[in-house]
Amino acid sequence: MLNLDQLNEIHIDVLREIGNIGAGNAATSLSQMLDTTVDMAVPTVRILDINDAATALGGPENAVVGILVKLYGDIEGIMMFIIEQDFVKTALQVLLGEDMVQCEKLSEIELSAISEIGNIMISAYINSIGTLSQLNIKTSVPAVSVDMVGAILSVPAIEMSSVSERIIFIEDDFLSRKNQISANMLLVPSMDSLSKLMLQLGIDL
Amino acid sequence: MSSMVTIGISDMKIVKSADFLVTYALGSCVGICLYDSMTKVGGLGHIMLPYFPVSSQKQENVHRFANTCIPSMVNEMERMGCSRARLKAKIAGGAKMFEVSGDSTFGNIGARNVLAVKETLRNFRIPILAEDTGLNYGRTLYFYVETGTMVVKSFSNGVKTF
């Protein structure tokens, strides 16, 4: 089985391209939903332990909204969409016309709207990877949590870390110049699935 | 002068009196505070998983697992002059951060972590004086060794003192 230490530059490039294609589709959906231009940065592929991952996303206590979808079928893993509070406010203003959003106590309908944004973006991302690799990837119903980013990130780290203390993140940043939005999409595949995805894309391991 | 000592994930530290310990954003992980009120020595461990994998061929970090982190804390505290019989525990964490509908087993690791911590503490006959575990939110834990006070801070559920 593939080991994180065996990943070379070519593998990382392929993963970055996967992130690029997936996020490109997701950014288009986001741009349509929020009716604004959405830019994305070049995806980063990181092999991190979770302490470093939380630091990279604003420190462990930074309060964010996390939308989590489990992947199953040909690819097993977790996909997470992590959004900053500013983004939540912008999105709810556009979608529900609400000006005074308090992230500490989001209502049922606000949570549902946010969760649906995540769901649409994750689906766009996963569909494009599925088409590219000709793999059948299924997604669970989205689950949402408003909490400290460290606690939210510990979930994929624990669920996917049975073999290693470190996990592989394919991370995409979304930004809009018009509105203050900042969000991250994280794909955390199991090591088995990572091997399968690579082979399917014609990469030797 | 008291100083703050930060404990990362899969980490453990023991300090003496004036210092206080902090570990950030416990999700399904569990923070374990142990202290001896006589010698004023206290420790904080941040575990991620319940049991050390027996079959593992790799060099595993013992502080990542409940059933190996606690023995390591007890040993080090004894080396610093604590008596095992005087040790007391306070614990926090073990939440279920996400509820994935149609998948009831997902995220149960928090509850299993809490069970493993309690079982290990019971084996050492260390009483648990306070706990703030389970539910669905993350916690930052501060432990003041001088008084044995555990303070738990969360994003949407305020601050609690134990």
C-alpha cells in the first residue's frame, strides 16, 4: 500500500491538479450562488500533522463553520468545507437577506442554508473528480458544525489516521474581491483510495 | 512567576505548582488532568485514540493513546515525588463534532476515548473528581496546578470551572 513517505513530486503534482479541477467546478457553483466573482488560489497539497494544520487555518481556537461529507464507493475518505465567519455572514446576506447574523447561535434555517452551500460545492468538486477518474464516488448527507477549527480538523485526522499520525490534505482557498469571503476545501482520502485514484489516472506508484 | 505551558495533540507535560497548562480545541480528543495536591505537581495529557495498537510495527507515540498516555504520566509524576495514592483526575473532551445522518458509528471515537480514559484511571485507582465530556462541541482546557482547578472554554457554551 502507498505510504505518505513514498509520495514524490509527480504524485503531488497530480494531487494538486485534482484539487484544481475539483475546486474550479466548486468555485463556479459558489460564484453562481453568491452572484459574485470568486477567485481561487493554486491548491496546496500538504502532508501535515493536525497541530500544524490547525495553525495553518488561523490557529486552533479560530471559530469556523465546518461542513463534512463522507466519501464512499470507489473512494473512501472525508471531504470538508471550512468557512470563516465573514464568509458565513456574506453568504447568508445574499441567500436569506439577513444582515445581523451571529455565528455563535445560527438558527436552523441559517445552518441549513450554509450546509447546502457546502453540499453543492462538495458535490461539484467530487463530480468532476469522478468524471476525470471514471470512479464512482458517493457522498453522504452533509453534517455541519460551528466550532473551533482545531476541534473540527481533529475529525478527519482521527477518522483517517489509523495508519499514520499525519494526514494528506488537498487544500483549496476561495476568495472574492468584492465581498470578504475566505474558505477552504479539504479532501482527505484514505491511503487505499489515494493509490486507487493515482492508478486510475495512469500514475505508477 | 507563573508561566503557561501548551500541550499539543498527542502530547503530555508535567509541571510544578505555579505554572498552568493549556490544551486547545479538544474535539473528540480527551484532555486528562492529573495532580497531587501535596507536592503541587500536575500534568495534562491530550489523547487522540483509546488504545495503543498491539500489532503496530511502527514506533508509535505513547501519548496518542489513552491506555499508554496515563501510565506515562503517572510514572513521570512519581519520579517527581508524587504518590500514586494521592493522584486525582479531572477530564474533558470526547465530543461528537459531526452527526452524519445514516451513519451512527461515525464520530463515536469521542465516547470510546472517554471510556478508555476512565478504564485506565480505574486500573490505577485514580478518582475522577470532575468531568466535562461528550456532547457536540469543542473545548479548550486550562489546568491550574496550584489549585487543581480545571477551566473549560468553548465557542458557543461559555466558560465552566471545575
